[in-house]
Amino acid sequence: MSWEEMLRTVEQRVLAYWDGLIAAVPKLGAAIIVLLVTWVVVALVRAFIAKVGSKTRMRQNLIDVLSMLASTGLWLMGMLVALAIVFPTITPGKALTTLGLGSVAIGFAFKDTFENFLAGILILLREPFAINDYVECGDIEGQIEEITIRDTHVRQTDGQLVVVPNHMLFQNPVTVLTNRDFRRTTIICGVAYGENVDDARKVIETAVRRVDTVRDDVRDVQVFAQEFGASSINFEVTWWTGSKPLDIRTSRDQVVAGVKAALDEAGIEIPFPYRTLTFNEPLPVREQGSKLEEAA
């Protein structure tokens, strides 16, 4: 092939590409207009969701999730329409089929990520617990600091931060310790067998009622004789106080101190462990002092 033929071929190809580009300009313009309209619609929808969420006092994390889902859906529709305008042979149905096959492969590759993502959306929608709630899930106990799409940040009572995957909180039982303002707590108190059970119960109950952190206006104080212990009659002492872990520990400390002081004042014995030894035959008793004198 001569140089003239090569130049003529290149010129024909360039002219063909240029003619194709000129012919595609209206389609490209229409696609750009569709994308601009999509951008405007997305901005309006995000503003609408934020406004509605603020009026309904919706969580900011949930507002962000809804905005992201709405934006993703609208941009997907807009891009499919723009793609169909520029390339008429690619219909939205074919594009969705291709995306569906690709999403299956991506789903297998990022299974855990999508699982945490969906669990985070469901947690934000259902709201089983909120920020600042104290929760217990397995070996994890602490205060909720942040709920994201992928994980939840739990600050334990010892100050350590635990980042918990959302699927763990969604699939396992979670105890919300601060679901209500007040929670019941219990201690066991023992008195000697020689003491009167009814008198001891009254002293304990009165002492518990005097504690400031005991909310007997919410639920009454309950004192039950529970069992015959090894060295004592054991009472189950139950009362209601604040639901936070610090409230529980503080109230338990005050109740223990108050009950101990009341029992001491009433002369009711809190026994040490007793041991009773029984022998089948009498044991001879010898005086060690007389033996030493005889030996001298």
C-alpha cells in the first residue's frame, strides 16, 4: 500500500469518526440534560428528606441513610436513561440485567459488608436502642456512642471502645439496660439462726427505704426470706433505682451500708460461717497443765 492510499484511508476514518461525533452531539446533549435534571432532582429529594427528618426528630444517621438510598436510586435511573439515549441499542432492561449479574458477583465478594450494611439500615429504622443507651450483647456491655451503616460504637464501663459489627447486634439478643428510667436490683442479706425472722425483715426493709437512691415511690421495696443457708437465714432484698450501671452500683453500696448499720443498731447478728463437728464416740479430754506438773 502506497503512502497516498494510507493517507486516504486515515482521512476517511477520521471523517467517519467526525461525522459520527457530529451526529451524536444531539444525543450527548440530551444525555447531559438528563443528568443535570437528575442532579437537581437528587438535591431536592435530599433537602426534602432532611426537612421531614428534622420535623419528625429522626436520627441524623437514619436521615443520611434515606438520603443515600434515594440518591443512589435516582442516579441509577438517570444514568440508565442517559445511556439509552446515547446508545439506543442498550435498553434499560439489558443494562439492568448486566447490573444484576454484576451485583451477584459483588454480593458474594462483599457478603459481610452488605450484611452489616443491611443490618445497620434495619437497626436505624427499627430503633431498638438509641445513642447513650446502655446495652449488653454477649460479653459486651457499655454505652452506645455512635450507630453507623456498618458498625456500632460501644463505650464499655471501663472506658474501652468496642466497634461492634451491626449484624452481631441484629442477629443476637441485645439487652437494653436503660430502656426505662428505673431498674430493679437485688442483694442477699443473711442473719443468724437465733434471730427472729420477722423482726429482721422489718429492720432490713426500713433501712432500705431510708436510702436516698431507692425509688420506693416507683415500686415498693421487697424483702423475702429466701433460703436456709449454711450459717444464716438469707433474705432477698429487692428495690428500684436508676437504670444506669453507676446508679446500680451507687445504690447497692448505700443499701449495703444502711442495712449493716441498722442490723448492728438493732442487735441482730450477721453471722460468720459456723462449723459443727459431730463424733460418733465420746472423746477423752485431758488437761495439758496437769500433765506438765506431773512430769516435773
